[in-house]
Amino acid sequence: MKSFLQLFNIQMTLMIYVIIYQTYENPCIIAVFLGIIGRLLQITFSVFIETAIITMSDCVSPLSMIIISAIADINIKNFI
């Protein structure tokens, strides 16, 4: 019969594997790894795709502020 410590060790190992799997399943983490691989391999994109990425990256900060204010239910008219 397995001791308590052996069962606890197996359970902790499984929990660590689940956390690692859930972390690497996240789309943001996948995008970071793809970006790193793309930079290391010096992959170039077409002008159309590069322009689209630059345009989207310019919109991220204002869009995140709008989303945060919507989540926090902040009325912008109170600040104007």
C-alpha cells in the first residue's frame, strides 16, 4: 500500500502537469512563442500582413482602456 507522501507526491506532480498544459494552451502564450520563433528564424511577412499587424498593435492600448472601463462600469461623462 502506498504511503500518504507517495500519493501526495503523485497528486502534486499531476497538478503541475495540468498547470503547465493549461498555461501553454493559452492563445497569448502561443502567440509569444510564435513571435519568438519568427524572430529567431528571421521570417518576413508581406507588406499587407505587416501593415495589418502594425495597425492592430496601434489600436491595442485604446481598446484595452475602453474594455477596462466597460468592465469596471465607469461613466466617461463624469470625467469630462
